[in-house]
Amino acid sequence: MGKQEIYEKLHAIMLDVFDLDTLELTAETTAQDVDGWDSLSNVRLVLALEEAFGLRFNAFEIGSSNNVGEFVDLLESKLS
Amino acid sequence: MSGLNWLSPAPEDFGSRVRSAAESGAFASLAAHDLSFQQLDQLGRRFRRNVGKDRAHDAITLGLLGSGTLDLLAPSIEASGLRHGLDIRVVTGEYGQPLQDAVDPRSGFNVAEPNAVLLSLDHRTLPFPKPNGSDDDTLSAARSQFNAIVQAIKARGVGVILVQTVPLLSESLFGHYDRQTELALNRRLRRWNDELAERCARDDALILLDAEDLASRVGREGWYNPVQWQMAKLPFDQQRVPLYAEHVARILAAVRGRSRKCLVLDLDNTLWGGVIGDDGIEGIQLGNGSPEGEAFVAVQRAALALKERGVVLAICSKNEEGTAREPFQSHSEMVLGLDDIAVFIANWRPKSDNLREIARRLNIGTDALVFLDDNPAERAQVRGAIPEVAVPELPEDPAGYPDVIWQAGYFETVAISADDMARAEQYKANAEREALAAEASDLGSFLKSLEMRAVLAPFRDQDMVRVAQLINKTNQFNLTTRRYTQAEVAAMSKDPGLYTLQVRLADCFGDNGIICLVICRASGETWEIDSWLMSCRVLKRDVERMVLDQLVEAARAHGVARLEGAYIETSRNGLVADHYPELGFAPIVEHPGRWRLDLADYVPNNPPIAVSWAA
């Protein structure tokens, strides 16, 4: 799965998880930039991503990304 | 998809439908699908955000106390409530302190004033220490913490407390020997679960949510999820949330009288294999000799078992009526007989029309019907025309039909009264009365021919289960829809400032049981009618006129000069919008929706009902 495809899928999932109508998503986006991205909805996001991409994150991975770009890199490496 | 097999699959574009649900009003219909945790959670959050401020009249504020992170459960329970016609708002306690939340009057939990509580407690909150000596009571620590929480909740007037059994662990300390020693936690949990069930049977405020049964149905190994517990303290696997939330909502719906009453059955390929009109009595598959034939016997047995516990059965089939009745009369393998069927409709009209007719003849709402039909086209027709009818998805193989009926839990019940067991017979008698009414030339002579006898009494201890049940379940003929717990009702019956009345009605077709309740509050020379409700089984029988006669007589005996009553509109009690004016009450100009009857000029109605008072 290419980066572009991962971004698109991530974008769709984030709209549902954070209950947003629109969301601008770039590599530099962080949790502070998105309405409703708190610790609880981060759990929602992790669970939804695991379901949608069919993978499991370990405890170390969950806290390791500083922005969306790093997170997409993580997803890409786990999916390859 | 989360194993709620009786619900139809979610539409492809579910997410965008949720985002536009406020405009399209589709919240309840979206909730009627088999949703994943993500979908259910999203629906619940969007519902709360968009329409959460306008509460329904009989809304439930559910206080949720328990183990671990409960916030992820709340939207799913609220969305599952929509599936059952309930407006549930969940208030969760603080993380990890259910006892403090219950006891502290300023806790967010108590400030929200819940009118129902779910104690989602497990072994991570309740202490189940290992035994110290041989005669050590290993459950006493859990018992005392549990009691303290329950007492604090009851002290605040909450009368509906759902308590859950604790799902067993996959831990196996000694292996097969675990069941024999208190050293094994699972043995202590089993004993706790049994004790809890017994307490629920004795205490009307406690209602059992058998989470251990749910977990064992779907598989104990998949219930607790250690990764999710360590990541976010999720009390059980989030994939199980849709099932758990459905059962919470289902029980609350039963408390609120929204369980279904009638199972409507199709015939061809639902009760037997093949088409009676084409294959004939010799050709249909039923009974010993083929796996298919045995599967249909099992379907009929399930229906009969439900009928025997008080569920009304009806038939709705596209057939010539004579042909459709034939197997009931002459097929030796039929389990169901015509006697078991309250209403039998076989014709060529749309099934939705016939379902409306069945509800009308039984005097119940279409939202009390479940319709079992093997044909997806018929199911779609009914779902489209009458969305409030429950129409379960059925598998290809009829061997799977009974399990769908059991899993869907349409007839959930929270207490069994003697009346429940007789219910199916009463509805059947009702349909027969209906037929008699159609024959009678005028209403007056029809009512006389019923030979009605009413037995009146104040609320009595021995009838308290039925009385509380009626108060909490009656939705249509209910002037104020005020809900009281059994404990509150028991207190009312002893309150000298209140006048309570229960009415039992029998007629030539049988005993209807207790069908009407009135509660009046004395205030000087006025009796304020706090509650007046009646089972729809006895509609249009002039019972309300007889009851008013009796109320007036009792009020006069107490030196009362007038009765006052209010009509509080809900989505389901339009039936009684004109109840008071029709009985001769005059509107109170300064209070719209309130009505007054001066007793000085009251002339009794004296309908043809023989009245006596219970000893």
C-alpha cells in the first residue's frame, strides 16, 4: 500500500473517529491541530486503524509518533 | 459486523449517512443494523451531539459505574437504545472509583441524577481475595463493597439497578481442579455470580445483566483483551461492545415495556418446507424423515415454547386461507395447532397490511410485533412499510432459525408475574371478543354480552409485581407516563395522602388479570390524579367510565369536592389525548393540558360491568 493510499484511508477513518465533517491532513499535522483528538479518541483511533488495516500495534509503537507523517511512515513499514 | 446476526448488514456508506443523520432523521433506522464497534460508537456520538439536548419525556439517564475505562462504552449504549426506541443518556463515573462516585453527593455521577444505574463491576474492582483458612468466607469483601455501592444508589431514589455477573477468566490455576478449590479465582467468581442472581430474584431494584452468559456464548477466551486492558484499561474486548450494549439497551427496554408481545409467523418455508398450495399436504417437508423436516419442527417448538411463556402467536401468509389451515388440521407432525394461534391471516394482500390488521385485532401497537419470514423480499417490504415491526434476518438453512429468535431476545423480561404466563390466552380471547363485536348490532348490546366483572382494590402487597410492571410498561393508555419502581409503589400503598386503585377484569372469555391502575394525591378538597393507566387489552369496554364512577364515589366518601388530571403527551399516548374531556372534565384555563371535574354535578355512567371490592 502506497503512502498516498494510506493517507486517504487514514483521512476517512479520522473523519469518523473524530466525528468531523472536514479535516485537513498533512505530514505536519499533530493531535493539537485536530478538534477532539484527545487521549480517549486516540484509543478510538488506534482501535479503528487496527480494524481497518488488519494489523496490531504494540505498546511501544502507540506512543512513538510525533506527527501524522511519522505515523504514516510507521503504518507503511508495518504494512510492507 | 459484530455477531448481532438478526440485524441486517450496515449500508456501504454508513459513515456519511451518520454525518447527515440529523437532517435525514435516520438515527433510529441506522441503529437497526448489525454495526461494528466503530460504527455504533460513531452513531452514538453524532446522535448525542445533534439531538442530545432535546430529551424524550421518559428518557433514561443511565449512571454507569464499573471497572476500567467506561467512556468508550457510553456512545454505544446510547446508540443501542435508539434501536429499542429509548432515549438513553449515559453518565460515567470517574475512572476507578465506583464507590466514591456512588457515595459522594457532589460527584458528577450523582449531580447528573441518574434514574437507572449499570454496575459494570468485575474482578478488577470488586475484591475476591484468596481464602485464609478453611472456613473463610471468600466473598465477604466483594459483598460488602457491592452492598455499599448499591445502598448509596438506592438512598438517592434510584430503583433500576442493573448488576452484571463477572465473566470468567481464561486463567486456569490448577486446570480441571479449579472448580473444586476456593484457591482458584474462577471458582470464587462462579459462586459470586450465583449469589448475585439470587439477590436479583429477591430484590426488585436489582436487575441481572448476565455478562458471564454473554461471554460464554461468544467464547470466554475472546472476552477480556489483555492488550486493550494494558493500552487503555478497556474492561473487555471492544469488539464485544456492540453485543454488550445491545443487551443493556434490551433490558432497559424491557423495564420500560418495550419488549415485543407477538410473534407473527409466515407459513411456507418458515413453519414447514415447501409450498402448501403447490406441494400439498403430502409434499411439504415437516417432521421425521428429512433433516429439513426436522428443522421446521424445531422452529415450531421454539414458537410453542414462547407461546407457553406468554408470547402471542399469529400467522401472516400469502395463501388461500383454507389451504393454509390444512396442515394445522390434518398434518400429523405439526407441533402448533390452530388453538395456539391468536390471529390467523392468509390472503394475497401485502404483508404489511396484514400485520397492521393483526396488531389492530390484538389491540397492541405494531411496535409489539416480530415478523418471521424466510423470504427476503417480504422482509424488505415490511421493513420499508412499517419500520417499527422487528423483522429478523434469517439464514438460508432453517436449522438456524430458532437460534436467531433466541439471540434477538425480542421478548426479554425482567420479572415474571402470573399474568404473564396467561397472556397469550388473554390476547386470543381478545381476538374472539373482536369477532363477537363485529357480529353484535350495537356496542351496548356487545358490552352486555361480555358479562364483565371487575374486582377493585387498593394496591395490595401480593399484586405488587404486576402493579409495578403495569406502571413501567404501559405506554399507550397512560395519561402521565410517570414511572415508579416496585419499592416506590409499595411505599405509595402505605401513604395516607394517596389513594390507589387496581382493577381486575374478567368476562365470559376469561380473566384479564389486573388491567387498570389509578393513583390520586390528596390536596385539600382536590384529588390530583397522578397516574391513570390501562392495558390496551381492554380498550373500548367502558372500563374507564366504570373506574371514574368508582373514583368519584371514593372521593366523595373522603369529603373531596373535585378531581384534577393532566395529560402529558409522549410519542405513544395520543390514544388518551381526549381522555378527560370525553369523561366530562372541563379544561382548566390557566393550566393548558389540565382538566377538572366538579363532583357536585357528577352523574354516574353505570356501564354494564359488575363491580365488587376485594376482601
